[in-house]
Amino acid sequence: MPTVKDVFLNFASQYKEKYRPSIRQMKALRDITTCRTEQLGGRVYECDECGDQINLYNSCRNRHCPTCQGINKEIWVDQRKKDILNVPYFHIVFTMPKEIQQIIYHNQKTLYSLMYKCVAQTLSELSMDKKHLGAQIGFFSILHTWGEDLRYHPHIHTVVLAGGLTKQKRWVSSSEKFFIPIKILSKVFRGKFLHYFKKYYHKERLNFYGDAKKYKDPEAFQELIDDCYAKKWYSFSRRTFSGPEAVIRYLGRYTHRIAIANERIVSMNKEFVTFKVKNQKDKAKTVTLKGVEFIRRFLMHILPKGFVKVRYYGLLANINRKTKLALSRRLTRSQLIKPSFEGLKKIEILSQLLGRDVRLCPTCKDGKFNTVEMIPKQFPP
């Protein structure tokens, strides 16, 4: 089956002839096409029993590379075990209206951060209201920027504890439904985002390109704001899991996900790429794009340099983990789960995940591979 790397190798030259990718996009393009090849260097391993040798090349470690995310995801999820409480959790999604998606794309670092800020303020303030829960909650948020067909669709997934800590240091649990009505949640989030959005505009912190240039005119911008206020912003919640093991499995589905995994690509020819998508009824179907268009859509989801994708708030914030989270664990009688991979090297973690010692020689079955030579990179980083 073809991979994202294969698509890039086949169509990258055509893509660069048609478009002008950013430096970050070019880096992702180069990293993914050279991942685990001699161009990135590597090591020569030799069996200490039979003398058999193998070459293993370095991974690119780019967070957008589908080949590099597996072990990183497992390590991250393993570390989160110590934060998990034995209570139900809710999954909340906040989406952005189409009217401002182009502006968000042209101001990624600024407006992605604003999305996180407004989600955090909305959940924190409403959860403290006695009409809803009257307690401080814990949650973390993850930005996704794609839809099933790779089109640009910025939205935030948030995993929320189904309960919180009151000012009197008592634990209060929520009901079966999410403790904040979705209509109120969406309305408050919309109000907060547009409030700051207008502030950024008047402070000239926003850039406008292409079709969005018209919003440089204050009257046109105000019309945009009015349209966004009149529109219902789509958000939803669902109680998806309960218990540490279910939480751990669920976390892995969203944290290190990229725009498309290799497993979704069905076929590729000289012009087109076909990949699997899911419709609203959770049924699989396929979409076929020209190879150049596939790359264009994929590279739209490359995050700004240094951008923090997973962010923690409330009881899960670093400042509260040793105090309020520890208290919440005692109040909910949640066992502290020690991470399985703590103190292990990556090769040891990989052996655990695969259920076999990857250092053992597959030829003689008795010897172990040791590094005997370094393979240098073929171009500067």
C-alpha cells in the first residue's frame, strides 16, 4: 500500500512548480521524504554471535510525519497515566465557522492560541458557576486543523473530568450529561472569541491576504463580525469513557494524530491518490484527489514552529498537579498509576510494545546487535 512518503516522492516536484510553500512546509516535505533513509544517517549494527550486519537509518522526528508518531504517542499516553482519575470523562469539541477560517489560516500562531484561550476561559468560568457545577475542573485541549477529506477545518478537542474541586476542597461529580448546556457553551465561546478577535483587529495584530483583504476595511470587518454573531457555532459533547484503561486508550486516538495516517491511503497512480474517509454515519468511503492537491491539503496542517499542541488547564495544569490533583485523587479514591516506560530507553520501549526484544538477531536467534559504525548524514539539517 502507498504511504504519505510515497505520495510526496511522486508529486513533490509538481507541487513546488505550482505552489510556493512556506519554510515550515518545505521542512516537513523534506523530512517526510527522507525519513529512515541514508540521507538522514544512521547506524550499522552487527550481531555479536553470527556477525550478521544490518543498517538502520534515522527517523526525521517531524511531528507531522506519519512514520514517526507511533512510539511518541505511546510514550506520551504512558506519561499521562499518573494524571488520570478513576472518574468519567467528557469529550468536547469546539469548531470555528467557515467565515473566519481563511483569516485563522493566515494568522495561525495568533488565532490558534486565541482558540485555546477562549476554550479555557469558557470551560473554567462556566464550571465554577454554581448553576452548572460550582467547582474547578481539569481538562486538556488539542488542536486539529483538518476534516476527513484533508480540507482546512480548525477545531479543538477537549477532554474534561466529569467533576471538580470546590472552594471548600470537596469533590463534586457531574450528572450523566455534560454539566454545561451545549447552547450556553457555544454562545459563551463565540462571544469570547469574537471579543478578542475585534481587539486584535483594532490593535492591527491580524494579517489579511487574498479574498480576505476586503476585511481591512472597518465596515467590511464589522459585517463579518455581525455575521459570526448571528451564526450558531457548532460544538458538541459526549461522555465517552470511564475508568483509567478506557481513558488511556481514548487519549491515544487524538493526541498525536496527524492529518492522515498511512493506513488510510488506498491507492496511487501517476496522477491521483485515493484514500479512505468516514461519513457522518461512520461508514467508510473513499476520496480521490490529484497528487498535487493531496500534498497541498496535507501541508496546510503543518503547525507553526514551536507551537504547543497539547495544553493543560485547571486541575491538570502543572501548577496544580502536586496539590489539587493529588487531593482530587484521594477524594475520588483513584489509584496512582505509575507509567510503564519511566526510565526506559526508546529501544526498550519499542521491545515492550512489539512483545519481543528488537536487539536480538533474527538470523541466529541467540546474538544481540551492537553498533559498530555510524552512518553520516548526506546533507546538513
